[in-house]
Amino acid sequence: MKRIFTFLLALFCLSVAKSFSQADSCVVLGCAANYGTQTTNNALTPLFGGFPGSCYQASPLQTYTQIFWQFFFVDPGGPTGNYTQTFTPTNGTTPLDIDWVAYDIGTTRLSSLTCPIDRTGWTEVQCSGAGTFGDPAGPGINGILPTTAGHYYAIGIIINPSGADPAPDANFTFTVGDPALGGSPLVAANCALLQSPTPADSCVVLGCAGNFGTQTTDNGLTPLFGGFPGSCYQASPLQTYTQIFWQFFYVDPTGPTGNYTQTFTPTNGTTPLDIDWNAYDIGTTAPPNGTLSCPVDISGWTEVQCSGAGTFGDPAGPGISLLPLEILH
């Protein structure tokens, strides 16, 4: 059977349902953290009916003006356990009622942390619509938020201005306190949230597999966390890469056939480079219009071999890092 294969060579500097609210009601804070004092926009028109897909739509008279979003990942390596955090209104003649909702996103990283928030496929795990006018609210105060290791979560802080008055101020303020898992502070691994696509500046297409001699990396690029999606090199949220150099080749049934081998060798550095690589079977269809350009879309491809071995300074590649890739189709 005819097969077309592609190899990716990843060079590493080892060194979040559709939005059902208006765009200006959505505020993304980012990874769960202490964000201190936040100011609401009290000029927004309240949205009636509560927030769809949550306990906060029980009454058609429920309103909200804004939702402030946070996200976090529960790393199996810890900390784990119930999630706790406090949201505290800080001003107003008639203090603000803060409600909240939490979603289990599952085990797949988020593709974006921007508004509007797409909640498709998320599962509500806790929600509070309690009237807390002026009182602190949040997971651990008016609701328990259990978590599952290896899952991603979203917390929506719902601003309900109904019956409240920020006077003499024009807008309400509230504080977002320290988050914790099982009573322990969050760590860097809890913030490894996004998928690691291949941004244009991290993607380099060399072309048909060949001897390309010496290649120079761009060490000024910001490392992308979480490894490369759809490969063995996403095992840890702390894995990073800066660039991926792509090669492609076709296995002609008339030959040559057999195991594919190639060597990638770091050539300089006080602390030598770690080179990892991945191989995909594209199938029997060539890239559209013969296009070999960035960004590279791996949709529909099948990973057939991958090496994330720490080779610092040592040669790597098919036939070296792992057993030769069998290309016998």
C-alpha cells in the first residue's frame, strides 16, 4: 500500500460551550490566582434568565452583568483535593451579590483563554446562586468543589447587581483571593492550560527528507509549555519546545522500502541541546495541492513513533533514539 510519511523534529530549550453572554460581559482573568481587587462595569445592561448551562438559570428573573473566568489544571503530581477560593465584595451602599459556577473541562487542554468562552462539552460540577449580598462567596464557603487529578477546570465568578448599589462609587469592586487545592497553594503545573499549537514562528518546513546540513534555531522564541499535542511529547505540562523542523517523504512501492533512519546532531553549546522527534503516517493522500508550508496541520495523521528522550548533546533520530521505524507498507 502506498504511504506518505512525515517526520517532525522538535528542538527543545529544556532550560479553556459557546459563550451565551454578550462579549463585554466576559472577562478572562487567566490561571486561577490571587487577582486582588477587580472592578466591575456597572453600566452594562443586566442579562435576564441567569447563566445558561448552570444552576444560575433557575429563575427567568435572575440577572448578571459580567462573568470573570479563571482556569486551572489538577496535576496528578499534586497538590490535589477540593478547590477553595474566596470572592469578597468590597464596596457599595447595598453590597454586591457574587455567585459562581465551576466546570470540569475534562482531560483535554484548552485551545484558547480568550472571550467569548466556549463551554461545549464541559460538565458543571458545582454552582452557587445564593444571595450573599456583601458576604464572601466561593468554593469552600458556599459549596464544595471536588476535583479529579488530570482534569482541567473553569471557575466563573458571576456578578449579580440586582438589588445592589455601588454608591457612592460608579462600579462595584471585589477581591479574588488565594486559590488552593487540598489546602495547598497552586503551583506552576496547575497553570499548564493551553494546547501547544505550532505557531508560525516556531514552524520550519525543510521540505522533502534530505541532508539539510547545519540548521540554526531561534533561541529568542518563548518556549511553549505542555509539549506537542497529539504526540508522546505531551506527557508532562512542564515539557517545552521552541521550534519544530518538518520533513516529508513518500514510500514508493517500487522501492526503496524498509525502516527509515536519519540522524539529528546538536553541534554547539556549553549545555548541549536536547533534540526530540516524532513521526506521523499521513496515509495515502498527499498534502492539499502539494502544499508543504506552515502552519502544519496534523489533523487525521497517525503517530507511529516518537522520542522524548533527554539526549542532551547526543545524536537523535529514527534508528538511534528508538528502534528503527518500520515503514513496510
